[in-house]
Amino acid sequence: MASALLIPPPVGPEIDGIRRACGDGMLGKVDPHVTLVEPINVPGDAIDEVEALLRDAAAAAAGPLTFTFGPARSFAPGSPVLYLAVEGDIAELTTLRAAMRSGPLAREAAWPFVPHVTIGTDLSDTRLDGGVTALADYSATVTLTHVQVLQEHRDADEVRRWRPIADAALGGRSVSGRGGIELEVTEAAGRSCTLTARHDGSVVGEVHGWVDGDTARLASLFVIEGQRGLGVGRRLVAEFERWGRARGAKRLAALWSSAGSDFLRARGWTDEGEGLVRDL
């Protein structure tokens, strides 16, 4: 396993283009990222502990972190790695890194911490020097909202790729209604998400959906009996709307069977065809 801050579009694909030009051997095997915990072997029965660690570390963060990537530098002569320098919320990044490097993810750092985004590995001196020169003026600023735990998988083509298996919103716990309901965000993929409401560590509600073009589609919503009427569903739907808007969605859509239609109508959703919609 490993932990990182994955860089979302449009900056992530832009950095992948730079990696391709640099001949990065890890292109396609791991998305652009800022490393928090390097790969480490974790027992299978420690997955729940890792996810709890992730939630706690993310919740302790003040909120999303903003960074500027660039210019390019290298770790030569110690290591043939070309990278983008990272500036911005470095103190907060350092605190988050320390929080993640504990429990089952605890490990000693082999090198002093230098925040960076790798864009080329195992490069020749010529490529390292050329990359530093060509990208001397490169700069991209992005706000990162989530921290991820990744695991290496062997795909059908026999290539081993690092994929996120869990993530959590930075500063993402909040209180909704009576009873102190904590909301935590996990994204199953870049264009889909699951929002989970927990109370005292137990799941009390969840909403799942994805972005399809300019539409955020609400696929499922539930709140367990005993927690209804406390604002959990309202907060989950509001968070889903915020999530969709941040990814370019201009409207919301849900099948009648995917959520309580009266509940959604009361929140501004209207009937259209076989479902409910709402403009953002």
C-alpha cells in the first residue's frame, strides 16, 4: 500500500503529458501525485485500520490544500529522477504526511522529505538536464480536496498498476443535525463518488452517483431507520450536489427508484420522464 494526494483534471492529465514527453517509465502505472507514504507491505487484516487512519488524518486537516507545481528540478546526482517542485501549503502537507505515517503505514523515511511530483524516473543525465531547462517556466496551481490510499494491482495485461482503494476529504468531517452525524467522502473513481454518513463509527446513511457529461446522476440514497428525520439525507444530497458542481455538472438527475421521490421534490427536484431532475 501507499498514500498520496492524487492530482485531478485538468492539471493531472497535463502532467501526464509532460511525463510522456520525459519518457517516464511509471506513466500509466500510477496517476500524478504527491507522495505521503511510500509503498509498504500491509497485512490484509489491517485494511480497516488503514481506512480509519485515513479518515482520522483527513479529518484533522484544516481543509483542502493549495499547491503550485513547478518548475522542474532533479534529484541528481543522488537519484536519476526529474520532478516538479511543490510550493504552497507545505506546513499542512507535512502535518498530514506525519499523520499518515503511523499505525500500519508507519515507516522510516529513507530521504529527507522534499514535496514533489515525479515526472520522470531512471532518466539519463541528458534527459534530466533537458527537462530542467525545458520546464524552467512551468507552473500550475491546484487545490487538492482528498487524500488517498493506493494498492498495487496486477491487471489482465499483466501490468502492475497503483489504484486508489480508499480516500477521504481533507477536513471532511462535519456535523449534520441532531446526534452529531459525521460525513466523510470517498470517491470510487475520478468521475464517481460515494458519500457516507457515520455516527460513532457506524454507517447511518450513504449516497452514490457519478458525473455523465454535464449531468450528475444520483444512483442510490439510503438512511437507516432510527436516523431519519435528523438531516442526514438532506446533508448527503447537498454534498452530492456540491460534488457534482465541482466536476462541471450543470444539472442533477435521479431515477424514481433510486431515491425517495417526495424527499427530492421537497428539495427542488422536479419530475421529468421517468425520473427527477434539478438544475445546478
